Amino acid sequence: MAITLTPTAANRVAEFLKNRGKGEGLRLGVKPSGCSGMAYVIEFADTIEDTDVTFVDHGVTVIVDNKSLIYLDGTELDFTKEGLNEGFKFNNPNVDAECGCGESFTV
Amino acid sequence: MALLQISEPGQSTTPHQRRFAAGIDLGTTNSLVATVRNGKAETLADESKKELLPSVVRYLSNGEIQTGEKALSHSIEDPKNTIISSKRIIGRSTKELIQTDKNHTNEFSHTETGTAKILTVAGEISPIEVASEILKNLKNRAEKTLGDELSGVVITVPAYFDDAQRQATKDAATLANLKVFRLLNEPTAAAIAYGLDAESEGAIVVYDFGGGTFDVSILQLNKGVFEVLATAGDTQLGGDDLDLLIANWITKKLDIQFELDKSTLRYIYNKAKYAKEKLTQENKVAIDLDIDQAFKGTIILTRNKFNEIVEPLVKKTISPCRQAIRDANINKTEIKNVVMVGGSTRIPLVRQLVTDFFEQQIHVDIDPDKVVALGAAIQADILAGNKPDSDMLLLDVNPLSLGIETMGGLVEKIISRNTTLPVARAQEFTTFKEGQTALAIHVVQGERELVDDCRSLARFELHGIPPMVAGAAKIRVTFQIDADGLLNVSARETISGVESQITVKPSYGLESDEIENMLRSSIKHAAEDLGMRKLREQQVAAKRELEAIEAALLEDADTHLNAEERTKIDAAVDQLRACMEDSDSAIIKKAIKNVEQVASFYVERRMNKNIQQALTGHNVNDINI
């Protein structure tokens, strides 16, 4: 089981964490909601819980609770630009269908 | 696929619920938009990677409206329809513009409300419309960058902007279809960008030396609230003036004998600007020049020479600093932070002189062109609800006291200066005359005791007060200022419930130096004002006394008074009337006392009679005590 980051994504996360001045790492997860079943969670993490699993990729700590991991296993987090807009993108092999906006998905 | 941003712990939003917010620095020369993404405030660039948007709008006869660089590039060939520095015009009357600002290339018209409109080929354009075009451009940029609509914005305004200018800025945002979370004072935004809101208490100086204006503000952080203690500055001093000095030096150096045409002047001016910017990093700069029939080659400008040329102008910024400290009534040692804002603060000489003057390290780490927009973005992010509740909301304060006119032309202050916003205060007033059914309410702004010395904001009337004896009606006047500093005044007669109200949207604004003058004169004239207030109060009391006694005499003098008593009372009344216009409040007070004393037996007799009348024919049991 693993979650990976592209080098670009890792650089940006490291930069944002450094800029924020605190935090254990990046928390990824899923929560039910949205137009298509599940929604991604991407947050700074200040604490690591017993139920969390951590990965280190390109020097960045990724924290995922074990319930979310089932939905995220094998995911690669990327950082891309689309025109003026830029942000993180989940390349998740578990996804069956995405809503048009890509903020939620079903497995 | 939507691109996601990192949220604060527990602040992840559900899809389509994300609340994007932006901070907008609506500047005189340039404007910027910034937002907080992934926990970091950053300014947003347009497609050509430019962050600064020149605050210029051009109107064409075919209805097209150009903004930014595109409009600026036509400012020389089409000055009449190209509007630059519209911030200097917003919320102000044509009369004021002609008086204070002679450099406008635009033509203005009078309007019914008194605010200036600009005559262009596309018709009469209000400065509010101009500002809204700039806001629309930035809104568009932000929404393209964020990939969604903005839920709201924080727009910054100078600390000295009055209600008219603030309301006009808000109207511009509404016109651009933007929801304004709040208007924020520029110096406050700069302090937020440096995180000074998290600091322990102490005075903060914000030194803002931009392209066209210079402002210095002194802020005091008090329980998480920034109060503006004082502002000072020079609305006609900026980096552009420095460029002009360098341009003059160049023409002198080239020893050009003939008159230069406009485009050559502009060429030299641009070279001067380039040299100035280069010299912030380097010790000397080579200026390549190619002027027809005059000069082709390179001249060298060293930083030392540059400093020598601009020093007199840069020094002109120090005396407002001194003045602001004096106005704020603080000691230089109480200043804990000095924040540098505006492109001109990149100049090493500026930094050095400011450091020397305040005798401390100055904050220069954040890009001085962006710092205000970044602070606004941080505030907008909090107001949009993207931060945990623990992050305190910063508030602004009311810059000048607000009150109403009472009898005798006196000001009754309802909301005093530096009260934190939003705020609502109410006070009860009453009628002055018997049977009075209406009340005129005159809302004024200022620190002085007399209405004549303050600024009139609005007038409205409360009608339908039931006729009662003087002083019996209870009229509750409520002043309410929302988070943007806009004032709503309402008056309600509590017995009958009649109500009347007004939202103050004054037709013209105050100059920054007028606010300063108002503040300064209130301090200077404090003793004089107090004396004047006492005098006016006694005059009002005398008038009331005279009216009451005259009404009584007319009614029943014959029943209660013999000739001798009547003469005595008349004498006292005449004496009071004679000294009414006296400039000594003590004399008037004495005369009022005298009338009261002389007439006391008469008042007593009348009272007994009235009670008798009221009781006659009633059974004791009928009377409720």
C-alpha cells in the first residue's frame, strides 16, 4: 500500500509547509459527500493519530487515516497548471467515475 | 478536473462549497489582487505574468472600454478619454477637484449630487464606474486563476478616506458584481501582511511612499484591534516626482538649448525611471540616450549623485512623520514596528532616512508594491470562513466623531473618534418647544464643539411627534456604523412610535489634510470651544426661560400678580433679555437665576392653582397616586 507524490507536488507541499511554519506533514483523505459519492481531503496536518498511516516520499510526510487509504491506495498526487489556475490533482487508480468537476468520485 | 488547494486542518470544504476570497488593493497608480492558497497569501498575475494593473481606464466612442496597460498606452494621444488616478476623484465634487487638483487632464461636469463626472466620448462617466472597470478586470483575473467565483473581497482604502469616498468605493464593487466583505484601511492591511496583528501591543508606523502620494499612519494595536492614531502625508508627492528630478538632471547634463517636444520628454522621463529603479540595486547606472539632433550616447548616473538629487524631496517625507507622531501623542520610543509600503521605499536612501529618523530596523521583507494586497487577502480569507475561529477578526475604527446638532448650534457627539466598528449607539433627545411636532436632525462629523466648525453630513426630519409640553417627548436617535464605516442614523419617538431614518451617503468628501486640520484645530481650540459651548448652553437656557415665563405671563399674569410684582418680574426678564447676546456665560447664568428667583412666588401660585383645578370636583378615591 502506498501513496506517492510527483516531484513538483512534493516541492510545492514542502514549500507551503515551510511557509506555514508548523505542521507534521500533508494529510490526504476522503470523506463522503459531493455530487459523486466521495470527496478528497487535502489539509495541513498538525497531529498524527493512532489510526493514521504515514508515507514519506521526496522528503514529504503524507498522512492518511487507514479508512481513507482503501480509497486512495496507489494514488499519485500531482501539482499542475491549467491556464492561470494551478493546484493539486489526485491521480487515483481506484476511481470508477468522477463528477465533472473532479472534486468528488465513486469507486 | 478541479485543481485542489491545501486547507487548514479540519477546514476542508465539501465540493462546490469552497469559498474563494480575494484582497484588492485599489491604488491610485496601480491595482493588485491577491488571495490565500495553500496557506500562503500571494498576488495573482494576468496572462502576460504581470501582477500590477495600471489603474487606468479608457472609454472609446464605439462603447469599448479598455483597462490597464492597454488604456495607459493611449494616455498621451487620447488624454480626454483616458482616466488615470481616478482614486483622487472618487467621492469628491467638481468644485473640490478644481480647487485642489489642477493637474487633471480630464474634463468634469457638475451633477445634482455634487460629485464629479468625467466627460468622455462615451458620455458622462462617474469615477465609481471607472473604479468598477478596474475591479471587474481584477475579479476576472482572480476567478480565472482560482477556477471559481469569488465569494467576496476585501478592498483597501486610505485611512483618511471619509464616508463618501468609502461608500463610492463600495458602490464601485457592487457595480462590478463583487460582494465586499469589508473595506480595510491600507496601513492596517500592511500591518496584517507582516503579521503584526499577532504582536504584543505597541505603536506601528506605516510609511507609504507610492508613485503619486505619500502617507504615513500610526496604528496602535489594542486588544487585537488596530486603531489609526494619526495620519499625515502629502497627496502630491510620489516616486513620479523623483523621476521628474532625474529627467531634469538629464536634460541639464545634455545641455539642450531648444524646447523638447512631449514625446521626447516622455522618453527622457522613462529613462529616468529606469535609472532610478536600477540604482536601488546597483551603485551606478549607464543611461543610453538617442535624441534627434541633440545627443546620442551614454551618460552615467551614480547612486551618490542620485541621492544628492532626490534627497531634498525624500526629506520632505520626514516632517509628516514627525507631525504624525505629534498628532498621535506618542513618544518615538513607543514605536515598536515601522512598515514600509509603496515602490519608492525600495530606494536605499529612503530606507536609510526612515531608519535614521525612527531609530530602528524597518520592515522591508515583503514586496512593498504587494504588501497591502497581501494583507487584504489574509483578511478576506478569514472573513470567508477558511480559517479556524481562533483567528481573531480585526476591526477598524471610526476616524472622526459623529454627532447631531442640538439647540444653539452645539454638537452632541454620539459616536466618538476611534470607536471600533461596527458600532451602534443611541441617545435620547427631547423637544424644545411646547407642542412641537417635528424635529430636524442634522448629522455632523468632526471634533469641534460647534456645528459651524464641523462637517455637515446629512439632514432629515422626524414628523408626527404628538404635541406635548417641551421636554416631554422622548426621541431616541440611533447611530449605526457597519463594518465598512458607513453610517445609518435613525430617530424614533418612543411614545408614538413614529420613525425616520437616513443612510449617510454624503455628496462630497473631505481632503486628507482637511481631516488632519479638523483634528488639529479641535486640539488647538479645545479651551475656546469649551467656553463657546458654555455660552451657547446658557443662551439656550435663557431663551427657554424667557419663552416659558412670557407664555405664562400672557396667560394669567392678571390673576396672580399685582402691579408691583409684575414690574419686578418684567425688570428681571428685561435684564435677562438684554444680556442674552453677551459673550460671558456667567452673566447670562446669573440673569437666568435672577429671573427664576424673582418669579419663584409666581410659579408657585400658578402651580397651586393648577393642582387645585385638577383636584376640584374629584373624589379623593379617584386620584391615583
